[in-house]
Amino acid sequence: MLDLEAVDLRIDGRDILRDITVRSDARRLAVLGRNGSGKTTLARVMAGLTPPSGGSIQIAGVDVTRDRRGALAAVGILFQNPDHQIIFPTVEEELAFGLTQMGMPETEVRARVQDTLAQFGKQAWSGAAIHQLSQGQRQLVCLMAILAMAPKVIILDEPFAGLDIPTSLHLHRVLDQAEAALVHITHDPRIIADYDHALWIEGGMVKMQGPAAQVGSAFEAAMIELGGRDDLTDLSR
């Protein structure tokens, strides 16, 4: 499902990602790391939004750096802030955009949008102005737009940060029912304790990968040890 081979990313002379290699068919995969470790950049690279400087990336058999239309059907990404993702004024237009980019006929796009809204019991949202929705509701719109395209993989870039507990639990239930494989970007190992596989990213490199429980435990121990020091030079920005 995920096949990343020696992925590098260099921006303005700085190495942001270095030699990232991951091959996994895990249904639930986590990417752990501190702020500034390269997690979100890796998410964007995997989604085909940022081309790497070197290496290759295939998601569900699609080269996401070369085949943009194929990438839309292979992978979706849910960002932490829905306002960084939403580009249209109404819910219906937002849900239709990705389907149109995939080359779907207009009649099929309209039907898929209405089916998706009905699945979530949100038919009344069809013509709703997105700016009038709460943050949690806007995040749900983003998730519905992704699910409408039925990607094989969904990347979650800490999308529950800032949401209240009931909203977060609701979105978790929706994702748990999704057929797509999940790649969860997070700094909290407790969130991914029951995942299948995990990567620990540090300084743009893979420090450790393997069973999520094992990697999460090692990451948490290292973070506790780091947080217990009196030296503040290692504080994350």
C-alpha cells in the first residue's frame, strides 16, 4: 500500500527529509515525531503535494509525483486546520471539486455528492455556506470530500488538534469505519497504540520503525527523558 524508496527533500540548501524508506501494507500506520521533525512535510510528499528531491513514492501502486489524477484516487490528506484545505464557499462545491478533478462526469459528480451527504445525514448542508460552520463541522466537510473520492489511503495530519472531545470522537468513529488504510501523523503515541506499524521521524530521518506499540513505547520514553532535563536547548520550536 505504501512504498517509499530513499525519499529525500532539499529546500533552500537544507535537508528536510533524508533517505526515507518505508514499505508497508498495514491498514493503520502511524508517523511519530516532535514538532519540526519533518512529519507534516512527509505527509505532503506522500500525498503528492510536494515533489521530493530524490527517491520514489508509490501509494496503492500509483506514482503520486507523476500521476496527479491517479494520486487523487489513491490518497487523500486531512490537515489539522480545515481552513488550509477548503477552497469553495459552499459544502456542495467543496465536495464536488475533487471528483471533478478526477475526471468524473458532472451528473455522476452531483450524484456522488448527494450520496455522501446522505451517508452522513447532512443533506441540509448541500448549499450551506462553509464560513457559517464550526471548526469541527468544517473538518467533517473536508473528511466527506476525501471519502467521496474513495481513496485507498487517507493521511491524517493531526486533524483532531483543537477539536472538542465529542467532535473528535465522532470523526474517529467515521474513520474507523472507512475502508481506506490510514496513515496518522502525530506527536502523541497514545493515539496510535493499537495501530499496526509506526515510523519515528527525527531530524527528517527514520529513527525507528516497526510494530506501533514498540515504536510508540520507545518514542514516549525518549520524550519523557528529554522533558526531564534541565537543559532547555532541546525544546521544540
